[in-house]
Amino acid sequence: METSPDRITEQIGKYKSLDSMSTHDVLQAINAEDQLVALAVKEVIPQITQLVDRIYQRFSAGGRLFYLGAGTSGRMGVLDASEIPPTFGYPHDRVIGLIAGGDAAIRKAVEYAEDDREQGWKDLLAYDISTSDSVIGIASSGTTPYVVGAITAARSRAILTACITNNPQSALAEAAEHPITVVVGPEIVTGSTRMKGGTSQKLVLNMISTALMIRMGRVTGSQMVHMQLNNDKLVQRAIHMVMQHISVTSSEARALLAQHGSVHGVITHYKAKN
């Protein structure tokens, strides 16, 4: 599919002489553009709120959340999905990131994988997707066939669909039931949506997954009490959390964590005894 100069993400921005600017000036320009992203995300918080609430209805009943994208967009989805088990202690098969070209495309681009309109839906079918699940298509352009095709097929089968894109009135936004269009403007390097586009996707995905996990009870106060204790830093963090909640020494907290597996497990056991 050819790119269109009418798309915001393909338009030339205000910095037209990057190759003649100093390193400092280039970095200042990038930073100035990046500051616009959070403000653009703020504009779509109502749409994100509605989406999280609808995903929660399905997820709390056992449904799964799928992210689906190509290139940078696909990598953003895979990244967010991969953080759910260590941060919130959920199994890896509840939030799933799919990328055009398969896992090999996470590190190295797979030629033309994003141009197959049928493959996205086939990738979802491999997971026996159903109406209890939710799918978020991610594509800065809003035109990626791999993503548009999958979202169109999923919605036609009454599966909850959403999208994250950076171009208003795109094919993807029209295909999804819950479009989230973050208008960040032209990229500083024309068309390089790994920059502001990718940053906006990361921010929105952070909001969706974190809010969902909080709704699911995986956070107590501000603490991720279900985090996996798989390195020394996290064990020390967990020990400190336990000591904040119950009156025990550091060594006692460590022993309790080894016995119960998580901060939440320790706190639950303690409350049951007392």
C-alpha cells in the first residue's frame, strides 16, 4: 500500500534542515516534539477509559487481551504484553502480543509481512480467539493491512476490538469498535513513526494494561504485590514491602516470601492468621 502525503504521519514537519543542525539543536528539537506527545494522549483519556472498562468486563471473566501490530507498533505490543507476568504475576497467556512476521520480526524486519491482510486473523485463530477476548490493533499509519484485516475480521465476529493510531479517519479507526487516535503531528524525521508515534503507543499501552491490572486487584496501594521475585532487586523490594505491611525483620520477611511466593501471599496469610 502506498503512503499518502495527506496522512499526518507522512507530512513534513517544521524542522526542514536537520542535516545542517548541530547535535545539540537536533536533540533540542526532538525533545520539543516529544513534549507534545503526552498532551496528545491526554486528549483521548475518555476513549481509553471506556475501552479499559469494556476490556475489564471480559478479562475478569477469563478472557484474554491481544495486541496486534507490525514493525515498531508490533514491538510495542509485544513489549507491553511481556511485562505483565513479571510486574503483575499474571500468566503469559492472558495478555498476548502478536507481530507481523512472527517472533523473528521482533529483532529483524520481515519483508512485506505487514502487507498480508489475511495473516493477522490467521495468527489470532492460532490462539482459538473467541468473543470472550479483546483485540487491540496498533498501527501509527492506521492503514497496515495485517492489522486492519485482523480487526475487521474480529469485529465481524462480535469480538471486542480497539486500535491505537496517529492518523484521524484512518481505515483502522473505522474498522475498530473503539478507536484511539492520538494526533501527535508530523514526525521530526518525516514518516519515522518509531518516534512520536511509537512513544504515544507506549504511553497508551502503559495506561491500558496498568489500569486493567489495578482493576484486577494486582496492585495494593501503589505497590505491585504480585510481582515475580526473579532477581535480587525484586526480592529486596518485596522484603521492604512486607516489612511495611507487617511487623517482621528482614530475614523473617525473606522467609515468608520464600514460603508464600509473593508479597500478596504473605499479606493474605498474615491477615488470615490475625
